[in-house]
Amino acid sequence: MKKVIILLVTVMTTLQLHAQDPNFWIFLCFGQSNMAGQAPIEAQDLAVNDRYLSMATTDGNDRQLGTWRKAIPPLCRADAHLGPADWFGRTLLDVVPENVRVGIVSVAVEGCPITFFDKDQNKPLIAKEERDWMNGILNQYGRDPYERLLSMAKIAAKDGVIKGILLHQGETDAYNDQWRKTLRKIYRDLQQELRFDSTAVPLLVGEVVRKEYGGVCGHANPTINDIANHYPNTYVVSSEGCMPSDDNLHFSSEGYRMLGRHYALRYLEATNPQMAEVCRQKLAAAGLDKSQTSTSSLTVDARRTGMTLVVSASEPVDKVDVVSFSGKTVKTFPAHGKKSFELSLEGLPKEKLVFVFQNAKGKATKDIDITNN
């Protein structure tokens, strides 16, 4: 009898050690480059509350796969940068009870289509990927970003409770209903495999850089905004006031901070309106949610003819940076103050690229697909 009691005590103690903490809120984050984060990490981003944690979804010098670490950026991978998840968690911790911790599980692949996270079609698509930089990222996730997100979420869910899913992806392919349907399927796949209550776990979908700020993929926002009209417990996160970086594809450091705050506020609006009001008042009092507008007067017409880009600008252009959807500058062309000129596309990566036309007054951007000759 004594041995039975000892065994029961041991089992109960073990269960307590590994029980879910209802005050440990887990959020799954996935997407492409803007979710990974592309902006510089600055001093203010390094002061992180001990209650904010990040699950390592890759190995790295400062992280070990499948373990929790303090949520010091970068969160997604050791080679990523500042992103929206950084200030999402911090904003929540400013208003939630002090016994609540927040944990992030983030997987993002720069430039990827939404289908890379669809478990039923991603493997053959990933197998055909030829871009070295993207393969380098995919290799860090075992060449299956959905499976990596799922497996890390299962580990995280042993310690806490999944409270929401954040997506920032759409620059590549959010231009039709199929994107919306695929995203919903991914959410349902996660719900079924992780067994969370879909009525209690909202899906938050972020807008890309807006067209009025020069966003080269701003035309994806109508599709993104439409998703909440089709599916329950799905919410769109505004990118109003979230200013872009020089490529007009990704957000600036302050743009990511503001976008993270928008994600947090939208989550609270969906789950706790009273707490959302407290958050809103705090942000307003601190002057942290003011919209801004772009003042550049430069406009550009750029048309591809074969492997030549014919450019006509409203003002003299000093230089043109060519940026990949991974956020890397692959080439810079001097424009010598001309308003009309041609650029050779020979030698550039065969993919969709962002051309950033610049002068002293501002910049204009155009996305050009040079996949085919």
C-alpha cells in the first residue's frame, strides 16, 4: 500500500511539473519576410520583459531548437531582424495581468507563397525551389515550414495555452480568392492537429505596406481586408501609419513597432474589449499611434521590354536600388540625374524584384517580374 501511495504522489508531481499554465499565452506567427522582420534592431528593442518568451524554431548561436528563450530580437531566426511580433508581445504585457506570460512561436520564409504552409501541397513546390537564398531559409526549417510550426507549437502547448494565430503574408500572392481559401485551410489544419477551440483562438491577418505610403504590394490589401467577411473569428490588422523602409516593400523599425501594437490591440478587441480600451488609452497617451503620410513627389513609369527596363520619371533620378523579396539589395544602378533612361535586366535573379528609384526629395518603387525572358 505504501508503494502505491508513493507511486501516486510521484505521478501527480510529474503531471504538475508538466501541466499547462493557463496564464502562459502562446501565439503562433507565420508568413514571409515582413513576419520574419527586415528592419534594424535598435537599442529600445533590446529591453525585453522577463515575461516575454520566444520558442526557438531553428538552431542558432543564441537559441536551441524547441526551447524557450527570452524574446530578444530577432524572434524568428538568428539571421532575421526586427518584426511585428516583437512589439505585439510587449504591448500585451503592458495591459494584461502581471501573472500572465506571453510566448511566441514564429516561422517565416521570405518571399514564399501561402502554399508553402499548406501541408497537402508544399512538399513538391518546395522541392522545385531554385533560389539559393530561399533554400537556405527553408533548410533551417527542415524544408517544411508548416511541419516546423506545428511541431514547435506542440512543444509550446505543453507549457501554455494557444491564444491566437498571427499571419503576415500576402505580398507574393494575396490577389485572389484562392489565397484566402488556402489560408483558411492552414488555420483549420492547425486547429485540428493542435486541438484548440477555434472560437477562442482568433486568426489575425496583417495588411501589407499601404499604397498611399508607396507600398509596391499595396494592391494585396483589398484581398486581405476581404477575408474577415468570409470566415468567423478572423480579423484584419491595419497597417495605417506603419511607414515602410526604403524598398517600400518592408516596414521600417518604427513601422514594425507600430504594426506590432496594432496586432496587440486587434487581438484585445477580439477577445477582451475592456482590456482593449485600456490599451488604446495607453497608446494614445504615449503618442504611439499617430498616422503618417509619405511626402515624396517622385513618380515613375517603368516598362519591361525583353531584358530591358524603360524608365520615365517625373523628376531626375539619382540611383536605382534593386531589392529582392527577401529584403536584400542585389544591384544598384546609377541614374546620373536623368528623367528618362534604360536599365539592363541581364544578370539579375529570375524572380519578382522591387526597383527603388531615388532622388534627394524622395523615392518611388515598382515591382517587376523578370522570371521569364
